[in-house]
Amino acid sequence: MSEPLLQAVDLECERDERLLFQNLSFSIVPGTLTRVEGPNGSGKTTLLRILAGLNDAWSGDILWCGQPRGHDRESFHRNTLYLGHRPGIKPLLTPMENLRALMAGRRPVNDEVLAQALAGTGLAGYEHVPCRNLSAGQQRRVALARLLIADEPLWLLDEVFTAIDADGVQAIETLLKQRAAEGGAILVTTHHDLQVEGMGRITLGGGQCDE
Amino acid sequence: MNSSAHPLIKPVEQGVGPLSAMVAVFARDVRVAFRQRQDLLNPLLFFVMVVTLFPLGVSPEIGFLKQSGAGILWVAALLSVLLSLDHLFRHDFDDGTLEQLVLQPQPLFLLILAKTLAHWMLTGLPLVVLTPVLGVMVHLDGNSVAILCLTLLIGTPVLSLIGSIGAALTLGLRSAGVLLSLLIIPLYIPVLIFGTGTVAAAAEGAPVAGYLALMGAFLVLALTLAPFASAAALRISMSNS
């Protein structure tokens, strides 16, 4: 097994004076799909935000390639893709402009690639329509288009299946499996019934965690 | 980094430079603002209304207006910037683009500096452009109007920069408006005093170079320190959301 990309050691987080989890340790290795499970309010989103570097209210250690994450934050951000509850899409901009803005700080991508990614999520023909005129599901698809052009080895996906139709869900599942097979490391939270062979699990709420 | 152990890791150097990332953030903010023009007009309208209502409410006498005109314009500009501050991060926060901004492999303070500069260009700069018209309306002479414009040109970016700290700090809160004003107004006072002081000194024929140098110092101080403070405040607000 290859070396872990991201390791959490004795992670502990308290929110509103409520202990969400403690002594949580796990590693995320390339080529695996891991699902974070737990009932509503068990801290799935919080865990993902902590791992992504959005939430600093935790104790323990997070190691990136074996070193504390803070040592090379830019490398960590460069190699991590986080999609949250909020899609990160500006309603006033078109899908094309949104995608361009999201990629702009990461790496140079030309418009053809972006258009292909949008077409790949079923948004062909909507490239230049302001996102506020699109449905909630279509807006999420704009955000998901990033998965099709992502070169980041680590994906942190929070409720990616929300507002997506059956065909879309199928397509995302296939994409995630394919990505894991190619050596990507993926961590997802979802209430959708995701069945993937060899899928790791992190269970929150009960306080225990098994790989 | 020990990239040899991890062939998957993409080196940061192959990415995008901080400058082009800043340009992208700036361009996006300007584009969004121009698709929602009424938000752009609000601070301007407020500015014009306060300045026009003052002579009606207090006294239309030329002597009074000559004496207090610069102060009225400065206070109106300050409040107008203050009103627009809540928008600086709020929309981005609500739709999730701010999260993605924080997660960019770029120094956060530079991206925030780009956002703040866009904010100034869209709110502060139009106020400066309008000032000559309103200055004439309150009977300021040509020289005073020129000095007033200059002080506002140096002063309004300071207001935006200092304001960005408050806007970032109060981001996660429900009723951020009042707290934002309470936090920021004390920091605005020195800028206001020297801004109006410069015009008063010019009207008396005293040299203004010293005043302008001090305002320039405010600007340099705000430019170099405020983005760091805002970035830190933003991370705190992000953690609590």
C-alpha cells in the first residue's frame, strides 16, 4: 500500500460546547474511496472542513505527506479539491465565468477544456446563461464540472449528490470509482446509498472509527 | 516537499502566480458588481443625498457651507463607505465562493487585497469623482475642491482597507451591521480628522504637504497591514461557520 496522503491523528473537535469527536485517527491513501458516515449533526461536514483547512477549531494533528499540514499549506491547497454544501457559484455569472474564476488561482486552464467539462456535466448550451437562471441541480453541476478537470490527488466532497438527478448520481458514482482506481484519494459524506467495493468508512457519532 | 514519495503531488510552482490570481479575483468582483448595478448606486446616492440635505436641514448660508462643506463631504463619504462594507464578503460567504477563495493555493492576504481594491474602485473612487460637483454645490473654492478630492483619493482606500478587517471579523454574525460600525468608526476617526484638517489648512493658506504626507502614511500602513489582519479575521470567521 502506498504512503498516505493525509493523516489525522487524535483529532478532537468541540462545537457549541458539544464534543463532536475525539481520538479520531485515520489515514487517507491514494487509490481509495472513503465515506464519512453518521447521523445528522454528528460532525461530518465539520470534519471535512477541518481536513480541507477551513475550520481551525480542532486539536490533534493533521499530516500532509507525513509532515504537519501547516508546513506547506500552499502545496496542500494546490493538491486538494474541496466541494462544500455551498456550491461556490456566483448566481450573476455564467457557468463558464464561474468555472474560470474557480480555476484561475489554481492552474491555467483554457476555455475549451472548461467547455468540455461543462458539456460533460450536461450543461452544454448553458455555458453563457447566468447561473441564477439555472436550477439548483444545474448550479451544482457547474461546481461538479470541476471534478472532470481536477488534477488534485485528494478530493473532499461534502454531500455531492444533493439536488442531482438519478442519471447524474450514476455518473458521479462512476467518476468517483474511476478516479479511485486511477489512484486518487477521495473522502465523501453522503446520505445517498453509495456502494463501492473496498470502500473505507469513518463513522462519526458513535465515537469509533474503523478503516 | 518529499514529492519523490508521492508522484501524485503537483508542485505549486506549476500553478498560477499570485499576481494573475489577484487579477482574476479583481476581475470577477468587478464583473459581478456591474451585473448588479443598483448595489453600485446605493453608496453614491447616499453620498449625494446627505450632502444635499445638509444645507436644507442646517443652513443654506454661504459662510456656513464654505466653512463646513469639506467636513460634510468627508463624513458623508465615510458613512457611505461604511454602508457598503457589509457587501465586501457577505455575498461571497453566502454562495460559497469565499470558501473556495480561502482554499486557493495562494497567499490569502493578496487575494483579499485584490478584493478590497475592487471594493474601493467600485465605491470609493466614484465618490471621489462626484466630489467636485458636490464641492461646488457647497460653495467650496477651486483650490479647496482640489485638495478635498486629493484627501478623499488618499483617504477612501484607507477606509476600504480598514473596513475589510471589520467586515471579515463580523462575517459569521447575524446582525453584523451595528457591530461593524462600532468596531470600525474609531479607526476611521484619525483619517477623518486629517482629511478635513488638510482642507481647513488649505483654506487658511497654510502648507498642506505635512497633512498629505501623514495621510499617505495612513495609506501605506493600511495597505501593508490591513490585508494580513483581514486574512486572519476571515479564517476565524470561516472556522465558526
